[in-house]
Amino acid sequence: MRSDRLDIEPGHISPGLSTPLALEVENLSVDFPSPEGGKRVVDGVSYSIARGRTLGVVGESGCGKSMTALAVLGLVPAPGRTDGRIVLNGRDLSNLSSTEWPEIRGQRVAMVFQEPMTALNPAMRIGDQIAEVLIIHEGLKKAEARERAIEQLRLVGIPSAAERAKAYPHQLSGGMRQRAVIAMALACRPDVLVADEPTTALDVTIQAQILELMQQLQDEIGMAVQFISHNLAVVSEIADDVIVMYAGQIVERASAQVLFSQPLHPYTQGLIETLPEIGHRQDVLPVITGTVPSHYHGIAGCRFAGRCPKADATCRSIAPVLRPVGLGHDVACHKVS
Ligand SMILES: Nc1ncnc2c1ncn2[C@@H]1O[C@H](COP(=O)(O)OP(=O)(O)O)[C@@H](O)[C@H]1O
Ligand code: SF4
Ligand SMILES: [Mg+2]
């Protein structure tokens, strides 16, 4: 939790109504065709992020975190289908055509993924790649764009930026490459940055540097950040609010402060329990056993029931819905009152 951000009452997931929402996602779902008749990998997900805030998205591998992010960016791979409402700074993107998406993606919403090489062109110098973004989206002239690219590399803490701008991606270390991707993502000062496991492939020291850098830049630009990670310790450091995903759905939502001190969903409790540095409940739950189910259709009740120590007959037959249990604190569990 960011100590400078604890200016909201516990339980408030969003600041006052006056703070404009950068991103609103309503009833988002992603389906893939499958021999069984279709596989819904994101199921009725709704959330919003206000300007300047960071939403952490946590959950084990396979819970739908990346697919949710890809849907927000209009990047769900074929033959996947996205449904629901996505509103970026008041503009509804739900029915955007494939020709309209690139403009939005480069300019208003940017992304950083786990593997920087996927975002970089291996055959193009780093500086030229950033300059290209500025030429396309900001209409800068070549020389001006080159200057700005170097400035951008300097901003993300790349030493000898003018020299490094001439390097090809493979000539940089993993940490430097991810900095370059962040420089490129932030070149057009996006309203929303979607970061999907941006530091997972990096060593701990570099990871800390990159996270600090993202926060600094966020403070400067005022962008909203959707920060996806399976690493709760990292999320507890940087998120203002958190959603916990399990099997394609949100099972708990709260401010980071509340979520990490009073987790209510057995799944969240289990996740936190696996963290020695923030786990408080050694006596309640052991590490969660089992794995995320890969198909959810056959499951009539709670999708977590097969792994939940509190599951009973009701849990196995009736699906719990996400409902408010406190101010800004929502949980989908029959056993939480
Ligand atoms: N191209 C695809 N076709 C069908 N299913 C997919 C595809 N890509 C991912 N999935 C499934 O979607 C689910 C969610 O995946 P993902 O969003 O990558 O999870 P996470 O990021 O939380 O690890 C998983 O069950 C995964 O197997
Ligand atoms: S609804 Fe039942 S099975 Fe699901 S998380 Fe709550 S107690 Fe566990
Ligand atoms: Mg993922």
C-alpha cells in the first residue's frame, strides 16, 4: 500500500465522486469456442479506475487476469469474443472497429507485458521505435521525435540515453529493455496504463526499481494503472485498490489496505496466507491446495468449492454473487455475512 495514498477511509475503493474515472469496465466477458460448446474465460467482470489510481488485479495463473487486460485493449486473440462495456475517459469503446483500435491503443491506453521483447521490434533501434510512436500518434517531425525519444529514455532512468537510443533490443539487459518498453508506452502520456506482470521476469532489485519508476511516472502524468500480478507482495506495495480473480470472476474487491488486513473470501485468505510477510492468519488456513478448474460450465455452485475448506452443500449447488459487505468491500461467498 502506498503510504502517500492512504487519504481515503478504509473500505472506500474509490475516492470522492468528483474524481473522474479513467476506465470503466462493465459486465465484461470473453468466450472461446470449444468442443463442449464454448469456454467463458472472463465472466461478468466489472470495475473502474479513477485518474491517478492503481488497481491491482491478483489471482493464480489461469484465472483470467491477462484475458481481462487484453479485452480492455481490444486484443483478445481470434476466435475469442469479447462482450460488455468498456469506457475510457468517457468514451465508449465497446463497438470500436478494428481500424479504430490502434489509435486508442497507442495514445489513450498503453500496455506493458511481462516479456519486453514481445513489445519491441528486434530489428529496429530502441530510439527509432519510440520516435515512431511519437511520429504516428503526436505528429512530430523526425528530428523532434528522436530528441523526445532520448528524453523519454532518460526519464525512465536509462543511463547514457543518447547512446542507448542507438542500441537494438538484444543489446540491452532485461531490466533496460523493460524500461525502454515503459518509455515507449508512456511516450504519448496515456490516460490508462495496463501492466501485465511487468516485473515478473526481472530480478528483485531491478523489479523494485521498475516499480518505483512506474509510480513516479504515474504521479507525473496522472494516469490510471491496471497492475496485474500473481505476486501479492508486489501488489500490496503499489495498488490503491485490489480485485481478486478466481476462475474468470471477481471474488473479492476492496482497497488494498482493507484487502490485505481483512481479507474475507477464503480464496483471498489462502493467497495471503502464502505470503510470510503479510500473512496474519497462520492458524486459520493452510496454503490453498488443488488448482484452478479449467472449465467452469459444469460447476453449478461456487467455483472455489472444490478447494475451499469451508465448502458445504449450499456452496456446491448455488453460485455466490459479488455483493457489498462493507464500504467499498465486495465479496462473493455464502459464508461471509
Ligand atoms: N487463445 C486461447 N484460447 C482458449 N482459451 C484460452 C486462450 N488463451 C487463454 N485461454 C484460457 O483463458 C483462461 C484465462 O487465461 P489468462 O487470462 O491468461 O489467465 P491469467 O493471466 O490469470 O494467468 C485460462 O483458462 C486459459 O487457458
Ligand atoms: S461460497 Fe462456499 S465454497 Fe465458495 S468460497 Fe465461500 S465458503 Fe468457500
Ligand atoms: Mg497472465
